[in-house]
Amino acid sequence: MGRKIERIAVLTSGGDAPGMNACIRAVVRTGIYHHIEMFGVMQGYQGLIQDEIIPLNSKSVSNIVQRGGTILKTARCMEFKTSEGRKTAYENLQKHKIDGLIVIGGDGSFTGAEIFSREYDIPVMGVPGTIDNDLFGTDFTIGFDTANNTVIEAIDKIRDTAASHDRLFFVEVMGRDAGYIALWSAIGGGAEAVLIPEKETSVDDLVDKLMIDLGNAKTSSIVVVAEGEHGGGAMAIAEKVKERFNYDTKVSILGHFQRGGSPTSFDRVLASRLGQAAVEALLKGYSRKMAGMISNKVALTSIDLAIKNKTEMDESLIELVNILAI
């Protein structure tokens, strides 16, 4: 068993993700349930350095489970990457007598948490809050399901226009380094093709596929593209395809539209379970672990492994896109 935990602070860091508020709520109320004093850090690591640390009670997190974004705000903080910045952050935690920290965020946020915990021997737990679904040690990250549903809703609307005008639409989604949103939304949205960083697809191969679709009398097509693919995302690919394929081509870039909105029921439940698990793991003496969900069971993975290990893309899902697009 580790040291006795009496005061816990929670922060959100990196890009916001739908479900972060549900997780904050679960963290705070689980702490209160176990007679722990709870605190929130505004603006992520920046708030640790600037001493924007506030007490939280059950009422503080009322009526937020359905809200997107994060009530604690989030910010990138270059100062926390310096030893001087982390020293100031630790001194502020000491001032408030906080002896445990929960970080909701992605791999960059976890990297900071790992370093901070090792330098000052403060117990830290991570909760995976990122729409990219790219952290090892969990089947799903908080926000991925909502973002995926947002993209599918957009694809459904775009397909109506594509079919009405016999057009080829390229839909660009987030996922420069991880193609999970692109792949899942391509399957759920009935796309004819998907371009993701984990699977190289040449423009020639894409054109060949679209030619087959045309031969099968398809009057419209949707291609989902992870941002950054082929050096310029959907715009660059659309231009290359136009040069070789005589078809009315349009591009729709969804951008930060994917981050917002009320979280789905799945994300609310996932966030609540992981928030509870993170607090109770701290109280049991765990540190530098990420609370994830594997096969619908809570699983603790070292933050170091969660950052360094890469989740393998399921090849069968990539094949499924091709099978369903015939």
C-alpha cells in the first residue's frame, strides 16, 4: 500500500473530448464518496503553475454529464515541459496539501504526468480522454464514440447531396497519426474507400477502385480521408484524382466540428467508469497508471506503456470497408 491520500486534484489537458465533463463528475463524486477532499485545476498544467486550483464539491459538478468540452478548461503549456515550471506546479500542490493527481487527456498529457510524478514522487493516475482512440491499454478512449457519431451524421447528410448530383465527395476527418475515426466512420457511413496513415493507399489504387464503382453503376461515392494523408489531406488527394478521373469531385473538411457536442451514452458511461476507477486506484496505492477499458472490464496499464506502445489497427476492419463497398 502507498501513502494515505486525503486530497485529490483533477485536471484536463490537451485537446478537449466529449465526455471529459462526465469523467470530472465521476472523479469528484467518487472522491467525495470516499471522504476525500477534491480540487479542480483550471487550464490544465498551466493552472498548476499559475495556482488556479479550486475546491470542488458535489454541486460543482452538477448538470455537466451531458455537456461537451471541459468545465476545467484546457490549454497547451510549454512551461510545464521545463524543470522550473514543474517545480512551481509541485509547490502549488503542496500549498493546497494535495497528495494525489488525476490527469484526463492523451499521450502528451500523460508524458507530462509521468515525468512530474517521477520527479516529485506524487501519485498520479491517467484517464484516456482523446477522440483519436490511439492509446495502448484501452479498447476505447473518452470522446471517440461521440466524434465517430458526429462524423457519420455528417457523412449521411453529404451522401444525400452526392447522390442528388452524381458527385464524388472526399470527407476529411481528424486523425493525422491515427486513423480510427476515419476507419470506423467509413464503415458506419457506408463509404466506398478510406485513406488512413496505418495503411498505404496510392492514388492509382484509389482511382482503380472508383472506376470499378462507376462500372457497377454507382452514381455517387464517399471517400473518407484522415487529415494529412498524401501530404495535404483530402484537398490534395481530390486534386490528384481529378487529374485522372473524369468525375464531379467535392471536398468537405469537418475540422474541429468533430470535437464538440454532447457526449453519447457510451462515452458518458465509459467516462464515469474510468473516473471512478482512477480515484479508487489512487486510494489503493497505485500511481503512474492509466485506467482503461479492455473487453468491458477496467484495466490498469502503466502510463509509460500506454504512451510508448502502439495500438495495432485491426486489419479485418480495413478489409470490411472493401467488402462492403462492392
